[in-house]
Amino acid sequence: GAAELGPYRHYMQKEIFEQPKAIADTLDAVETIGPELLGPGAGARLKAVDRVLILACGTSYYSGSTAKYWLESIAKIPTSVEIASEYRYRDSVPDPRTLVVTISQSGETADTLAALKHARSLGMEHTLTVCNVATSAMVRECALQFVTRAGAEVGVASTKAFTTQLVGLFLLTLVLAKQNGHLSDADETRYLKELRHLPLAVQAVLALEPQIVAWSEAFARKENALFLGRGLHYPIALEGALKLKEISYIHAEAYPAGELKHGPLALVTAEMPVVTVAPNDALLEKLKSNMQEVRARGGQLFVFADADSRIESSEGVHVIRMPEHYGALSPILHVIPLQLLAYHTACARGTDVDKPRNLAKSVTVE
Ligand code: G6P
């Protein structure tokens, strides 16, 4: 009810603003990096695997897609990510030395549960879930678990569950990296420090809300939008596009920016807003030339740029400045303004933000 909402207009907005606490709570019990974070018996199971298969749906699929970049670059472990409803019906090549990781806010999504059972029926017994509900079927069914502490999520469009899944998946990455000799003591200390600083860093990004409200007026009048990202921010662009379509009903697509020239550039006109996720990482210069390709066709760029990225506003280039680059954990910060943009655009269009048409919070039937 209204009392629970406090100063917020919708649960989604409240849940976006709860992210600093959700992340802090999720990290609460974490002291050092070790298999005990994943439940009893984790050490032996993790020694028995040399690859990861992630299974999930919706927003949870995008946290898994982000984690693939971390698992391969930091833990050096081959990782594949599959949409649960596809995996369960496809002939795949099972490998018993696989850690099967399901990701689910609710822990009750029928397709993800069925994909897990399918993996087990193929002889893959090492299962782990990153899940927000400790009492769910998913937690009961998996041998290992990392329970996120986002608290109850009411808005159909997932927000705080997503960022806490990313925290859980980053911890999983560090556990595997350490076990396989790819995590120095210095790196462990540094990553833990960066994780613990996240609630404050997220708070600083939430303070950008008034600037995002100003942009949302322009977005509310559009019927299409393109989202660009590269590397581990490509799944963040996908998640931003999903948020916008779910609650504002604007058709949105995300592309890895290097792929623009292979199709979506044909859609770019002065009418097309192009949201660009621009962290100051190794791909920044490449991304800047992709932005030029958009400008040359008259596309309007709306850029979330790290403070140290030296991207300036100009004709057709609108910039909101993020804090300085946050390294490997940057996706957790960059998704926040995309959540706020979708939220305020939906408000401007007057849609039912917490209960978008045709969608359910938890899909427990196929
Ligand atoms: C539904 C919800 C999404 C969610 C997806 C997966 O489609 O509307 O917000 O991402 O299910 O749910 P899960 O509980 O498995 O994360």
C-alpha cells in the first residue's frame, strides 16, 4: 500500500533506490573469498568442474551474460550462457565437468527449473543457483546456492534483483579464480574493497535522477530506440532495452556497437534516439568511432559517459556524466541510469509501471 511506498510513486522506483542497501545486505556475510560462500561441499564440487553453463530467463539471462565476461577474463573458465527455454529443448553436448548455474529472482520460473532438470538428466550433477528466494524450488533443487538479499521485489520489471545477482556472480567468479590460482592476494583485497564501496558508488549514480527525468520527456515521444554497448556492457545495453520495452512499450533493441554497420545503421535517422553506454574502458576509442557513425546519419546520441572518458556534449550528442570508471564492476553502475530512464519514460507515457500489460512477475507455467 501507499504507506509501504514512502516517498516513491511506484514499487519500481522504490526498488531502484533500494539498490545500495540490497547490495550491502548481499555482501553482509562476505569476509573473504572462498567456496564456503556457496554452501556446504562447494570446495569439492568446484574442483570437479572446468567449465560453466549458465541457464536463465529475462533479466536474469542478462546478468548471466555479463558474468560470462567476468568468468572468462578473471577466472579463465570457459562459460556459455543459454536461455532456459531454448536449452531444455535443444540437443546439446553434455559434459559432466560442468558447473550448471541457474539464475533466478523468484526461484520458481518454470523454464529455468525445467532446464536445470534437463541438465541433470544429461549427467551434470554440479549445480549452483544464484537466487533471491531462500525457500524457493530452485534453491531446494540445486546442490549449491548463493542467495542474494535484495528483499521482496514487487515491480514486474526487475531492478534490485539484477544488481544483486551481478554481485553474487562476481563473487562466484572470484571463488573460481582463487581456486584455480588466478587471483592474487592483492587482487582479492582490491576487489573486496571495490565491492564494499559499491553501495556508495550506486548512491552517487542515483543522484543523476533529475538529469534523466529531463531526458525522459524526449524519449516518451518516440516509438523506437537503439541501445549500444560493447564488451561487458553489451549485456547492460540489452537489459536497458528490455527495461524500456517492458514498461514504456517503446520498441527498443540493443546492439554491440561494433555490429552497427551490419544492419541497424539502416534504421538510424534524426528520429532515432541512440542510448550509448560509454565506460572508460579498453573499448572506449572504438565506441567513439561507432558514435560518429550514428552522428553521420543524423542519429541523436544519449550517452552515459564515465567522468574520465572525455566525451563532451555537442550538436546531437547529449551526455550524462557518470562517476569515474569503476573497472570490472562498472556494469553494476551503468545499469542504474538505464533503469531510471525506462522508469521515467514510462511515467511520462502514463503506463502501469509496476504491472505492465501482458507480463507477470514470476512465470511458473511454460
Ligand atoms: C519474468 C519477469 C522478469 C524476470 C523473468 C525471469 O519475465 O517479468 O522480470 O526477469 O521472469 O524471472 P526469474 O524469477 O527467474 O529471475
